[in-house]
Amino acid sequence: MDDDGARVVGVGPWEAERGGPPPADDRLDPELLAVGDRRNVVDRYRYWTEAAIRADLAERRRRERPGTELHVVVEGFQHDMNVGSVARTANAANADGFHVVADRRWNRRGAMATDRYLPVHHHGDAAALLAWVRTRDLALVGLDNAPGAVPLETADLPARCALVVGSEGPGLSPQVLAAADALVEIGQFGSTRSMNAGAAGAVAVHAWLRRWAFGQVPPQG
């Protein structure tokens, strides 16, 4: 807590926190050791350099989820805060990549710096995204309540896929809808036509994690 009783995130300088000099470890950042680490990272990565965190995350993906590859894609989002929200979800899932399909750069403030630890890709349009997906031989999974979509709750999502979330309102582009290997939708029981795009992305990513990180095969029917 600080002097006003507010919760303080992170840790102070190493010697003040640990009562002694830091170990010899190339993963540790000398500046953070000296001034403290208030970043939005789990305690495992306190004082680590960004490069060391990225390398460890990549190694954990290979070790913990062999044979899988998850890329989280946002297409045509109209609000950068929603883009940042999905970036944070991709980071939390330790996704293999986060992709933005748009004809402009996005304001990364809403990502709360979590995008620094992700492979981030920018595609100018749907055609560029589809070309990239083909080079990786990934399944293209669209999240949209368009005709032909099947329930996410019973869909067996592919182990290696690009999960594309469309903008609220317009949804996915016709190009992505036409190219999708699977189209899924989230069950809704209220009056709204669509969920917040950031929230929908989080639900879909968690469905993939339940399948491939926890081995929970969805019920069929």
C-alpha cells in the first residue's frame, strides 16, 4: 500500500525488497533492479528484460502446448480500446501471435503494454491476412453470428488456427467469411444482437484454451 492506502502494483528496487545484491542472471534488467518494477507482468517476470520474457513465453508455448498454434486476429475494429482489450487477452493466453487487420495503425494504449510481449502483426486488408494464414497452413476460424455459424460451445476448435474477431455491427468482412474453415458464434440469451467485441474475443480464446490447454473436449450436439 502507498501512503494513501492504495494498492501498489509491482516491487521496488531489488536490494530494498530482497536485502542483498541481485544474482548474476542475464535475464534481469539493470535499470529495473535499481528503480523497481511496476509493469503489468506476473511476479515470475519481475525485473526481467522484455526480450527475456518474450523468449520464456515462446519456450513455454512449445513445452506446454506442443503441436498447437494460436493466433488471435481483430479485423476492422472501430475502437482502439477494444483492440487493446483483445491484445491483453492474447497475452493472457500466451498466444503465438496477435494480428490487426486495418488500413491504419492502432493506438496501443488500451493494451496496457501487454503487446510488448507478443509477436504483433499488422495486415492492411483481409487479402493480406489470408495470404499470411496460408503461409502458416493454419485453419481460419471466424467468430461471427452470421448465417452458417455453429455454436462455439460445442465446436471442436482446431489446434492450429487463426481466430478472427470482427468489429461490432459490421462483423467479419465478406472475404474472411468466404475463406473461413469454420464459423462459430457465442450463445446469447438476451435482447442484444451482439456482444462487445473485446468480450467476445476473450470468450472465444478461453474456449480454445479449454480445449488445448486443459484437454476439455466440448460436448457434441
